[in-house]
Amino acid sequence: MLAAVPLTRKMGTTEAEVAGIQRRPRNILLIMADDLGRECLGCYGSEQYKTPRLDRLAREGMCFTDCHSMPLCTPSRVAIMTGKSNVRNYVDFGALAQGERTFAHCAKKAGYVTCVAGKWQLSKGRSRDRQGQSPREAGFDTWCLWNTPMTTRQRYWDPSIEVDGQLMQDTEGKYGPDLFVDHLIRFMEENKDRPFLAYYPMALTHGPFDPTPSSESREEKNGQKNFEDMVSYMDFLVGRLVDALDGLGLKEETVIFFTADNGSPRAVRSRLHGRVLEGGKGATHRGGTHVALIVGAHGTVSGGKECHDLVGFEDFRPTLNEIMGRGEMDGEPWDGRSFWPQCRGEKGHPREWLYCYYHPWPHATPEERGYREKPERFAWDKRYKAYSDGRLYDMIEDPLEENPVALDRGSEEALAAHEKLMLAIASFPERVEGGGSLVL
């Protein structure tokens, strides 16, 4: 564990004078659930799932109603950490390209200490010559992670976890998500006098759908019931982190983000506003990308507010940069824009559209699960979505994208949107350099 470094001041200087000299930078806690559609949260309208702590965070902070991830895990993790579209730097499933800079690198330049705990999935691509980055290479001082080259498939009970380059011992009978949160809380305790960035890419609520420590029975086999228990336990763990910040006197000094890497698993059924929704993980329609975004920042974000602006995962890195006082990205090309002004109640610079390049398994064989022969490229605004082959969908009238708009009979609004969105698609490269491999 990285040693804490206490704040220092000149002899005789009062606390008030220290505060006046330089206000401490805000800490950042970024939480990203795994496989969780927004329909699973009470603050987004669910009555099926129990999420009291996240609902409270939303009441005290801000809910974004139109946030979008990538449709799948690794593509989302690359986008959120680098601030770039996947067409710039996505090399392979399970890999963050060597040489790519992340929000953790930026945090360290700004004087922050950094930690990541949970699910990594960025060190090793499916193709032998496309290796990713270790947590340290990606800018983290300390880590507690599953899904590194050192770990096995066990993420929940009796988990396999790497801590700072060593395999954790004595995990029999323990629950992996508890251990991740334990590490994050120790990190915050040991660095309470320093600005820190804590990144928590959760293992929950990804399958396998096993009982949690709070489930009635460890023998329960009903996947839907276990998933609902996993959502509740995920919420409980978020509460543990918020309570730890409060106990350390750091809640008012910390900006908390909660989101998810993609939609819910396909096997899950959720009720929302009188409809039964099938999980959309991996799909390019809104069920695959439309995720929660809750922001809590005492004294900055007015409680109970909603923001209806479009937000993409590329927008997180510039947002974190702005909070850390580093508005620029050291000359790197990037595709995001900060939504921190909206969190402060300002207009900011809302997006007119979002763009997605989706080719999660560029080196998979046809026999491999999830194989996609070619990339999907699409752009959308708050109503319409266009694909690179010219298809246009009305996402309000046709959220599952089953019936393309007939362009020869489309409204003026639809035709104008189609033109705008096709130009947006054309403003990006057609594919990652090298047809899926990036030359760095």
C-alpha cells in the first residue's frame, strides 16, 4: 500500500490561513457497475429493485437522464479511461493499448494519489501480440483487482484477487466485492490528507448470478432472484464507501460518480413504467448503451436535479481533468467534453450528438462467442440514430430499432437529423488503424 503523506505547513500558521493559501483539490470516487441497465435503479423509476443508497445519492446530487456507455465491457473501460472514441485506440477485447494515457496518469500529474479496485480486464488481449496495460502502467499507485493475468475465473465467493502484484491469500469463504471495498476504504483512510482518485470498476452485477452475503440462501439457484440480490448488494457497497468518506470527514471534499459499463445481461427481465424489459448488454440499441449517471458533490451539485443533456463515456476524462484543475490533455487528441459545468448548474457545452465505433472482438474467429465480422458505426441525437450504412431509426417510437425510417417518406425533422448524423459519422475514421490493431 502506498504510504500516506501528511500535509505540512509553516510553524505558527493557523488552519484558516492554510485554507486561504490553497484550497485542497477535490477527491474523486468513480464507481462503475458491471452489466447494469438504468432500469435497475429506483431513482430512474424502478420499483422492482432496492437501491436506497444510490437513490439517496441521486436526491442529494444530480441524475443525468441521457448518459451512454459502449454496448460492452472492455470497449467502455477503454473509452471512460482515455476520453477517446474506440476508433482511436481500441486494439482488442481485454486490452488497453500500450502507451495510452488515462485519467489516472492525469491525476498523478495533478498531485493525486491513485487507486483502482474491482474488475480490470485490460492487461491481455485475445491476440498474443496485442497485450494491454498493467494497473501500474495505466497510472495507478495501488490496486486490488480481479481479471488480471494472475487471477483465475473466481470473482465472487473464494475469489482470486491480485493486490499490488501479489495474489491475495486466505480468501476462502470471503466475497470478492467486499474485499475490493475494504481495499478502497483502507486507501482513503491512509490518504485522507492527500487528494486522491479512487476508481471502482465493480464486479457486480455481472454473471454468474450467485447468492450474495445478504441473500436468504447460499443455495439459491434462481438467476433472476440472485441478480436482484446482487443489485441490492451493489447498492449496499456504494453505501459503505459513502459512509467511509463521511466518517473520515471527506464527503464534502469528494466528487462521487456512479455509472455502469453497459446494459443489463440478456437473461435478466426488469419491469419499468409498466413494461417488461429484456437486458440489452452487447446490443447497439439503447438497451445496450443507456446507463445511469449520478453525480454527488456537496456544495457544488444542487440536490435532486436532473440534467437531460447527452453524455458519452468519452466525456468522463475531460470532466475529471476539469475537477483536478487540468483542463487540457497534454496535447493528446480526444473526443470528450466536460459535463462538470452542468453539474455546477451552468449550461456548459451540451452535445448535439454522440458517436460510437463498436468492434469488440476484432481478432475473434467465426466460431468464437460474440464474433462480429465488421465494425458497427453509428451516431445519435436525443431522438434519431443513424448507422454508417444509411439506416435511420426513431428511438422514441422504435427503441429496439426494428423498423428503419423510410427516408423517401420521412419528415423534415428526420431528414435533417439523418444528414447531421451521417456527417458526424463521416468525421471519424472508418476503422482503427490497421483494421483493429493500433500502431503506437
